[in-house]
Amino acid sequence: MSALPAISPPPFDPPYPTKGARFAPGDTVRVKKGAAPGHMRTPWYLRGRTGRIERVCGDFANPEELAYRRDGLPARPLYRVRFTMAEVWGNGAERARDTIDAEIFEHWLEPADAP
């Protein structure tokens, strides 16, 4: 993995309220590798990859539940996570230091140092 770029918290509060987000801007996280049946909102190519929280977007209904006409509650924290191209694509990355941001719900994230 290439070094993750430093991230400063955005100079504003999340645009939507959040109740107890587990992660904060600058935290290093890993996208869980697990699979779940049905509709999933986390890209396969990011599973198992490490990135940094760029911002907390707020709490939202879980789209994996909404897809089945359920209420999606309780609302879950949504984060914007930044990954380097080297982290996502490995040695094949054309521009290893470029980044990609993805919005990922908290239940798909774990601390980067989790076993």
C-alpha cells in the first residue's frame, strides 16, 4: 500500500445530522471483505482496501434495506473515504498517488488495525 495522504477535517459540520459516528476525518479504515446476500452499496473493488475518512456525511437510512421496501432504520452513519490508486489497483496503478473517494456506510468499515 502506498502512503495515504493526510486529510484535514472539512471546515464545516456535516450537512446532515449524525448521532455518534464511530470514525472521524483523518481516521484510517479498512472496508470489510464480507459478502452479503442481495443488494449491496459497497463496491467490490474496495473491499479489503484501506483508506482515510475524508468526512462524515451524516446519518441516512440503509439503502441495502430500502432496496427491499423496508424502512432502512435505524439510520446509519455515511462516510466519504479516500483511497489511493496504488491501494485500489496495486502495482498496476498508472498514477499511484491519485485518489478516489467513495461514500461508504459505517457497517462496511472497520479500523485499519482490526484483526
